[in-house]
Amino acid sequence: MAEVIRMPKLSDTMTEGVVVEWHKKVGDKVESGDLLAEIETDKATMEFESFQEGILLYIGVKKGETAAVDSILAILGKKGEKIDKILKDEKSAKGGSASGGKKETKEEEAPAPPPAVAEPVATKTPEPAPAPVASSVSGDRVKASPMAKKLANDKGVNIALITGTGDGGRVTKKDIENYVHSTAGGNSVISEEKFTEVGLSQMRKTIASRLAESKFTAPHFYLKIDIDMDRTIDVRTSINATSNVKISYNDIIIKAVAAALKKHPAVNSSWLEDRIRYNEHINIGVAIAVEDGLLVPVVHYADGKTLTQINVEVKDFAVRAREKKLQPEDWAGNTFTVSNLGMFGIDEFTAIINTPDACIMAIGAIRETAVVKNGEVVPGNLMAVTLSCDHRVVDGATGAEFLQTFKHMMENPVLFLGASSI
């Protein structure tokens, strides 16, 4: 009997998927465990293996198409087996097509065309008069607005050479500006409205939905503090002078955050609508920029890992995130998130909470500046840190105490970095 394979839910936030590639075609034999397709979720492109076996009788979602979770992805069965009743029942059950709202595609139907590639689209502008001189000049008098004549005179432009786009070929101020721009820039300046539109990826849809929900549901407040990084700079230099693995400031920050969270469990918490969860384990999400947006893989049990382990793990996350090879377990279970834009030269910023976390920490660049020490102005290195807090879970004093502990640790790294921590 024919078996239906449905669009799987490959992540906790996935509502629909895009078929990136089919590895089988209609008529092929499929064994259990065979790679059937590659599916783009909201966070990664994942390989989907068949748990059934049989002949591939029907493909419900063509390459490049989007379908909702639980839509018919494919049908397996015996060679020549009829599947019309399955498709009809599916259509009746959903009040639409067998592929989740898309037009029903029969087995014999020609393959769907590839998804359209976004190209620049230009809006129509009024047709210019066919001949510059004839349209702009009447006898010896140029038909132009007073403003256009003044601008042409100021710019040293021969107005008789310009095609007018106004009524009756009248030269306008905009015509003069466009002419000046095109000649000055070697025609590199676009003189008509022009744009490119690109469809939303699954990742961008999810980012938009989740961040909007977080920003407009969780009452954010922000706490900022400057941290003296002189001692951390010295410690990192000493570690990297003898270690095979080059530790980053971000590795040290993650380790310090984990140590501070152990002292402030109220910050290591989650809002769950009808209750607050105070997490005893410490899983730190690390925001990583990718081409389509932002992914937050998680360093699990960060307080028990060394700097080297954190470094290797985060580097691996970054590579696999950009290759869309992260797995669901890589981004699940965060209890706190760190977002670092310091490497991009950003002095300070605020971040939107990565739900269900109660807080996210935004890390700015280490900046050289004058500081006051022992009553004297001396050179120093400061790093701005901004903590975004969900006021439903974390109060101002609670967040401030956590930041003070984090600051104290970063300014005195010996408090959380021993030989066994490297």
C-alpha cells in the first residue's frame, strides 16, 4: 500500500520548508535510509532521509517550492500503484491541494520551472521627446522652466542639448540635475527609479517573526556599563604566547558570563508565560552573522568548559552556520545569549532578547581612551557592555548586580581563569 511522506518539522520554530534539492526522481527505488531530499528550514539546510521504502510515485513539492509542515512531500509505493484517491482525500481534508495549498501536480506533469531570480525592475518614467532640439527649442528660444534655466547657467550647461521631459518637451530642473549627474559620473548615476526585490528566505521570515514577537511582547530595559580591559588584554596575550589555540576575547567573555551566571541564577532564567524557569545549567547562545541573517548556536554547559573547548566549539559553529550545516541540537536549549559586534568596530549597541531567555548581553569594541586612575588621567582600554533584560523576569537591581559581578571578573580574570580553565 502506498505511503505518504510529509514535510517534516526539522526545528522547533519551523512552520514551512523549501525543497532545495531532490536526490530521487519519480520512478526511482527508495530504500529506508536513502537520502531523499535537502530541505531548507528557518535555520539550516538539512538532509532528509526516507524511513520507508518503495518506488517514488509522486513528488508533491518541486525543487525551489515552499510547503507547510505536514504537507505531502512525496508518496512511495509499488510500481504502477494508483495514488489518485490519496491526493483527492488530502485535497478534501485541507480544502486545497495535496501539496498544502499549491496547485495539484500530476505525476505526468512537466517539471515546474525554477524559481524566478530577482532582477532589477525599473518603473516607467514619462517618455522623453524624440528629438532634443525639436522638443526643447522653438526658433531660437529654449522651452525651459525658469529654475531649469538658472541651474543650467550656474552649472555651465548648454540647455539646448538636453531633452526635456516636461509638457511639450519643456526642460525641467530635474532634467538639468540628471544631465549633470550622468556627465559627471560617466553615466554611473541612475537617473530613474530602479530597485531589486528578493523573496524572503525561511531564516529571514523566522528572524522577523521571533524578534518582532520578542521586542513587542517582552518589556525590554537596558543596563550599560564600561569595563576596564587592561588585565584581560594582558591575560589573553600571555595565554596566546604559549597556547596552540589562539583564544579570542569572545571566548573569555563567554567564560566570564558563565561564571557570573552561577552567582546570579535569576538572570539565567526563562519566561514561560505562566511561570518562570530558573535554570541551574548554563547554556550560552552565541549570535553568529550569516548571509541570510543571524543564527544562535549554543555552547552547552559553558561553565564546565575550558577556554580552548569554547574556542574550538564556537569556531566550528561559525563554519557550519555559514555552510547551513547546523543541526537542531546545536541551537536548542539556550539560557542566556551573547551578541558581540566589537570585531566590526561598533562601540556599543542594544540587542533584542533571544526568547525564551530573560537577558541578552551586547558586547562592543575595546576602545583606547583616556581614563582616570588614582586621580590621574592615563591611557586605558574600555569595553562597553549593554544588558537587555525582560522586566517580567529580571528587575533593574538584579540585572545591575549581575553586571557588576561580570565587570569585576573581567577586570580581575584571575577570579575565574585558572590553569584548568585554559
